[in-house]
Amino acid sequence: MREVVLSGLVTGWAIAVPVGAVAALLVTLTARTSWRVGASAALGVATVDGVYAAVAVVSGAALAQLLAPVATGLRIASGLVLLALAALTAIHAWSRRSAPTQEGQAVGPLPAYAMFVGVTAVNPATVVYFAAVVLGNRDLVDGALEGSVFVLAAFAASASWQLFLVAAGSGLGRAVTGPRGRLVTGLLAAGVIAGLALHTMLG
């Protein structure tokens, strides 16, 4: 069982630690809002990582084969959703560029959680990664108990890293809480989401 826990932790950290678009967006969001909002977003990322780990444990190979014929369409649809989200983020940042500092928290905890669930869920690399790890180590997750432990460990690892990024973003937020800082980070966040959208569609 110890091997299953360690495998889940390593798997979760391996997919979470590389700082990509979602991580940069998480730091930016926290800098613009608060630790509470950032933590909610972080748990959104970890939730998807946990769900994908569970999907990979239960039916990774079958699901990958099932989705293969529509993979291109799914990537394009996901990219379009992300582009729309990028546009909304940029519009909101511009429209509130002159708002007083105390009104700068544009996103609440629940919307932040939902947004990051969506942004992370459309990243096909995540489910492919988890499926590859699980399929390559079937002996570690042979059974319901081992599979559950693996999924919980992967979730915990992802959550721990995302919360670390939130702490970094919270510290950064002290320097960017003014109107200009919120505008710059808002537009940066929109650019990050747009980049993720293009990567998804072209991936």
C-alpha cells in the first residue's frame, strides 16, 4: 500500500509541478483577488486531477479508444470555450481598470473553483498522462482499494502544489493591488487563457 501512496503522490506532483498556463493563471488570479479565491481555484485544479486519475484507473485505455475519433473536434470546441473565457477576462479587466482597490475582487471563491475546473478539464494532456502512468503500473492499482488510495494521493499531491502557487500569488498580490496592477494582471491572465486555447486547438 505504501508503494501505491508514493506512486499517487509522485504522479500528482509530476503533472502539477511543471509551471504551465494553468499554473500561471492561478498565480495571476490570486494576485488580483485574495488567498481564499486562489485556494478555491487551486482545489478546482486538484479536483480535475483527481477525477482524471480516477478515470484513468477505472477505464483509461477504453476511454482513450472511445474518444479517439472525435479528439480533434473536442480540442477545437475546448479551445473556443477558452478563447471566449479569455475575451471575457480581458473585457472585465479593462472595464474595472479605474475601480477602487476595495472593489478589485472580481471573482468569488465558487466562480473561481468552477472556472479552474473548466480550464483544467479541457487539457487533454492531463488525462493522457494519468492513463499512461496507470496503464504502465497496473500492479499498483489492481483493485478498488489500491485504486482509491492512488487517486486520493494524486489529488493530495496536486492540491499541495496548487496551494503553494496560491501562496506565491498572494504574496505577489501585495504589489499589484492598485488599479494599474489589476489591469496588467487581468490582461496577462486573458493572454494566458488565449495561449492555452490556441495550444489546445493546435495540439
